[in-house]
Amino acid sequence: MTFDQLTLYFLDIPVYLANGLLWLLYTLFGSLAALVASGSAATLALVVDGAVQKLAGARPRRQGRGESIPVAHTAQIITGMVIVLWLAAQWGMGAPVPWIGAAMWLTGLLAVLISPAQRFNLLHFVKSGIAVYALAVIGSRVYLNMASQVSPDQWAALVGTAQSAANIVASTRGNVTTIITWGLWLVIPLGYFSMLVQKVFLNPVSLINPLSSYEDMLILLRDRGGR
């Protein structure tokens, strides 16, 4: 390698690094919605599910007496199943569906964190709501794929000419696609967010410690303030 070739090589290194950085940023931005959803699900499983599962399997004890039962991981497993279902549903989908799902995960996590006294109900609602949305996305994709394979010639014998069949198929496909778009972009997400807000403000917060959970309240009642 000559001196000129070596010089060109070192001069090209910043270009290669810049191209690699741009490719990495482009890839991350394209997967940002999935990363937000995955991060929210991981935080939910590690921070919230463990505490809720521990509380659900705990036995009442007084002054440290009694035995505790092994803690299961049902809540974490359900969270894992829901996030895998959602990632499979949004794979290859264009905006805004992946971002709507990411917003559902993120707002669900925030709602659970700011309302510890309602974690059981909120966790069930968040996971079931996202699972329903994921199933709706999968169902819409299956329908659109099947509808794209329908040939007007297959319906010509039933409705008359091939032109009439083509008009009917196109009209039906357009109407159903519009309904699916409204459902995935507005109806289901709006119902989820409105119900989530309603559940967060359903019960009044504690005036002593707004961030206390039912477990904290029961500990205070059983210990009688440490007396």
C-alpha cells in the first residue's frame, strides 16, 4: 500500500463512520415505536408485576409470624405474552399504528405507576386492552391480505359481468378498509385512553400518602403506626 492509498484510506474512515452512524440512527428511528413499547413492557414486568405478584401470593402475617409461599411469575409471563403479541402485530406496519401501540404501553405504565392503589385493576385493563388492539391489527392485516387476493372473475358468475364484479369488490374493499382504518386509528385507541383515564380517577387518592399502595395501607393498619 502506497502512501497516497494510505492517506485516502484514513481520509475515508470518517465517511464510513458517518454513514454507519446514520444507518444506525435510521434503523433505531424506524424501530423506535417498538423500542418504546418493549421498554415500557420491560419496566412493567420488572417494577410493577413483581410487586403485584408478591402481594397477590402473600399470606397475612402479624409481627413477622407465619410462613410465606413461593412467589409465582404469572404477571410477568402475561406481560411477556402481550408484548410478543403486539410486536408480531405491528411488525411491518406503517405509522401511526406502531406509535399508537407504543403510546398505549407508555400511558398504561404511567397510569399504573401513579396509581399504586389500583394496580391490580389497571394492570389487567392495560394488558387486556393492548392484547385486544393487537388482535384487531392482526385481524385487519389478515383480511386485507385475503381481500387483495380476490379476483373479480371469481365473482363474475354470481353478479353478472366481470366489470360488475370488479366494481362490487372494489367498493366493498374500500368500505371495509375505511372502517378498519377508523377502528385502528381512532375508535379502539380512544376507547382505551378514555377508559384508562376514568380508571385512574375512579377512586380518590390517599390524603396522607397519595403514592401509597393497598399493601402500605394494610401494613400501617396492622402495625398500628409502629405501636
